[in-house]
Amino acid sequence: MRFITWATSPWGQSVPIHIAWGLIWVAVIAGLFFMIVHSLYLIVVKPPKRFAERKVEACEGIPERVPRHSLAARLFHWIMAASMFTLLFTAFLPKVGIQFNWVLYHWLAGCVLTVSILYHVVHASFFLDFWSIWPDKTDLRDAMNRVRRFFGKEARSPSKFAKYPLENKLYHGAIMLTGLAVIVTGLFMMKRVQTGIFTRNPYLFSDMTWGLMYVLHGLAGVGLIALVMVHVYMGIRPEKLPITKSMIFGWMSRDVYLEEHDTGRWAVKAPATKAKEGYAAGDGD
Ligand code: HEM
Ligand code: HEM
């Protein structure tokens, strides 16, 4: 299969115009393949619980409801998710035979995504723990140890997670790169269509540059199909529901926190007046 569709410009030059739409199905199949292999792995191999030990003394000062995502962070996530779904459906439904006037809804959703991401960058840089979503040394050491243990070699057992497991951090990195690619190219591509915001100028770039821009936009776009499919699948898996609940209500239970997270790597402090109360309620722990 050819990955790019080419055309001949008025000057006889062969230029790329967009990706081959067959890549949509490659991305859908890749997403489904991941879900099937992952589900089978959990059913057939039945991997043991990752973290067996429990730090009893660590309960002190930890509230029963551990705050995980602030209201502002949750609103951002769901606005971004809604714009991302709109972008995916408006972009790809017409390519698989469902025709409608998609361009207007597409770039409008693109503007919502752009504004939400700008907001998120400022919010995460100045108001959240910026480094919590980037892999650190412990993540890399634990990943190496997990691989060694998978191949039956001697290795230290991995530490519990910080706020985000390595997988989430890698996912965030992939979404960041593909998201930035569609946003930067998409903003330029708005110059090609009638938006009413600024004057249309299809001669801003050469045919070759426009073509490559459309190809990059399309490649990142189909990549997002697979990324979003895998992410939603993870979000609705039964064992992940406590985390999904935290993206709706903002908190996770103390039990889940203590079972999965290292209280040193992701320290949670109870509000001063609630600390005692939370500790008392957790006597059974
Ligand atoms: C999930 C994210 C996105 C996906 C999957 C996506 C996908 C696509 C696809 C497949 C096309 C058709 C390209 C072609 O005909 O070769 C397209 C066109 C376009 N997209 Fe996006 N896009 C996304 C985000 C954005 C964003 C963030 C913006 C604006 C900020 C944007 C603005 C545009 C514009 C203006 C066009 C051109 C329409 C035309 O030339 O008729 N897109 N997009
Ligand atoms: C029904 C749809 C969705 C569900 C159920 C869902 C669920 C979640 C949950 C539960 C988290 C928090 C993970 C944690 O606290 O460890 C999260 C984080 C995140 N979501 Fe979504 N999400 C959805 C749609 C989307 C979409 C469409 C995007 C954009 C492509 C997206 C991008 C992200 C990113 C970048 C993070 C932060 C990184 C991470 O924690 O993995 N989500 N999502």
C-alpha cells in the first residue's frame, strides 16, 4: 500500500497531497490488536499483583479520599477529550463514506483543542506538579528490572508508582507530540479554508510544503485514532475504574492509593483540619 497520495501540480511537479486513507484502517486494526493481546495476556497469563506488601504505618495523615485531579484539571481533560472526539469523527467519517459538511466543525473543534492545550500548558507549568508526568530515574530503573524479571533473570522488585505509572507518562508524551503536530499544522491549514477569522491565502506556502503539511497532519491524526482507542480501553477496564472515577470525581480511595502508590514518590497531605479525622477513620488499615 502507498502511504501517501500524490498529484501533479500545475507546473508538472509531483507533490504529496495527503496520506492514503487506508491508513485509517491500519490504525483501527492496531488499536483493536492491542486491546485483544492485552486482554488475553491478563486472562491467560494471570500476572500476580504487582505490589504485594502494604505499608501499614503510612496511613497516618492520609485522608480517606485522596485528591488526584482538581476540578480545573478534570474540566480540561473532558473538554480536550470532547474536542478530540469531534476532530476524529469529523476528519475520518467522510473518508470512510459518511459525507457531511465536516470542515467547519473540524476547525472549530481544532480551535477548542488549541485553546484548551494552551490553558493546560500554563496550568500544568505553574499550578500543578510539572515533573509528575515525566519519566524519572526510578521509572527507568524499574522498567529495566521488570524486563529482566519477565525474561526470568534476577532483579530487584519494582517500587510502587509515583502519581503516574511509566505507561501513563509515555502515553502523555505520545499525545503531546501527535497533538502538537495536528495543532501546528492545523492552524496553518486554516489559511487554506474560508474561516471568516482571517483572509484565505492558499499561496502562503509552495505546493510541496502544503502537501507535506497535510501529510504530517494526517499521519499524526491517524496515530491519534490508535492512541485514543487504547486510552479509552484502559479507562473502561474493570481494574482501572478507580482511576477513571478519579477523573470524574477528583479523588481515589486511600486503599487504592496505598496499594499502588509510593507515599514518598507521590506525597499526599491531608488538609490540616481533616488529617486527624482521616487517620481515625482508617483505624482498620
Ligand atoms: C485529532 C486531531 C485531528 C485530526 C485527527 C485531524 C485530521 C484531519 C484530516 C484527516 C484532514 C483532511 C486532510 C486532507 O484532506 O488531506 C484534516 C484537515 C484539516 N484540519 Fe485537521 N485534524 C486534527 C486536528 C486539527 C486541528 C487542531 C486543527 C486546527 C487548529 C485542524 C484544522 C484542519 C484544517 C483547517 C483542515 C483543512 C481542511 C481542508 O483543507 O479542506 N485539524 N484534519
Ligand atoms: C471516554 C474517554 C476517556 C476516558 C474514559 C479517559 C480517562 C482518563 C483517565 C481516567 C485519566 C487519568 C489517569 C490517571 O489519573 O492516572 C486520563 C488522563 C489523560 N487523558 Fe483521558 N480519557 C478519555 C479520553 C481522552 C482523550 C480523547 C484524550 C486525548 C487524546 C485523553 C488524553 C489524556 C491524557 C493526555 C491524560 C494524562 C496522561 C495519563 O494520565 O495517562 N483522554 N484519561
